[in-house]
Amino acid sequence: MHDSKILIVDDEVSIVTMLATILKKENFHYIDSAHTAGDALARCREKQYDLVLLDVMLPDRSGFEICPLIRETTDAPIFFLTARTTDLDKLSGFALGADDYITKPFNPLEVVARIKAHLRRKDGRAAIASPLKTYVFGDLNVNTSAGVVTVKGRKVDLPAQVYQLLIFFCQHPNQLFSKNQLYEQVWGEEFLGEDNTVMVHIRKLREKIEDQPSDPRYIVTVRGLGYKFIPHGDLHEHS
């Protein structure tokens, strides 16, 4: 995990310096920084990062605006750093492909703890998924070794947490899960009640893999109970 490459994007030099210093003390050795949206995009196109900390209020373009562009280059977790704290802002961030949302002012030790948790879960899920290389459900093909998802032969790009949600569903077809069960299993944290994270990620996943997201075939809602992944066609597991 400490070989992970992390990019910190913030125009406040003091914040970048503080986070980089603490991360290095925690034995993260590969830390890059960017102070503008343009610089961040250039770095993400040049190098593959394992996690990106992205400020929302940048001088040239907003973090909300460039998040989808960064997502085109990587499936690494993206954390928004922002002073904007409304539920709408948070939902917007998740809908754009972010995996976590940290509000300023923040405790830098909490940020590091969240980074470690995301990277640990990512590594753990990769190890769990490795024995099974590919899931095929009708038109949906999920190659876990390559991290590639295709629908009708067309590659679709998924944010890291949306991808992990899909993998969990593939591993548990025809099983009903409540919103809090999904949150605790996929995010690895206790569900605290009034949180729309799961709902937003379900919607994003449907937009990527369903022909008609408003009338889903794969991920169905069981009213009042939760969600169920319904496979179509025979399940083929290739090692």
C-alpha cells in the first residue's frame, strides 16, 4: 500500500504541504502535487495514480468540472476536498465519479485514515476477485483481472467505487441487499442512516450498464427492502 502513488490537487500550498508531510510520515513515498486543474489533468495523463485528492475550488476550472476528465484516465479513488458542505454538493460529487467527500477544515489524520482504508479495501478486493477472471451475464462482461467492463462488446468506464459495487453484485447474483448492507459490504464502513451514497452509485452503475436505466434489467429495486442483481443469460466463469 505504501508504494501507492497519490496526487494532491489544491491551489492552497499550505494544504498540499501539510497533507504531503503527513503522508510521507506514514511511509507513503510517492506524492505528487498540482495547483491548477490544467496541471492536474496533465499529470493524470502522464502517470497512473492510485488515489487523487481533488480540491473543488481551483483557479482555472472547478474540481467538479475536471473530475469526469480525470475519471477517463483512471479508475483510482478520487476524494473531493472542499468547503462546500451541502447535501446537493456531496451528491453532485458522487454522481461525477468521486469516491469520498472531505469537507474543510478537516483533520489531516482523518484524511490519511480514509486514504489507507480505501487503498486497503481496493487491494483486498483485488485479491478476492483474482481467482475468478471474468463474469459473463448475457451482454455484460466483467474481466476482473484486467479491470475491464463491456456491455454488448463496448467498453464502459466506471469510477472505482462503482466498479467495486458491480463486482460485489456479480459475486452475489439473485441476492437481496438493503442499502445499509451494501454500504457496509462495499464501502467497509458502518452505515449511519441518512446517507444517499449507495443510491447515487446505484444510479451511476445503471447509467453505465443498463439499456434503460429508468427501467433496469440487471439491478432492480425491491421496494422498501433494497436492491438485487438479476443476471441475464447463463453465468460463465473463466479463469
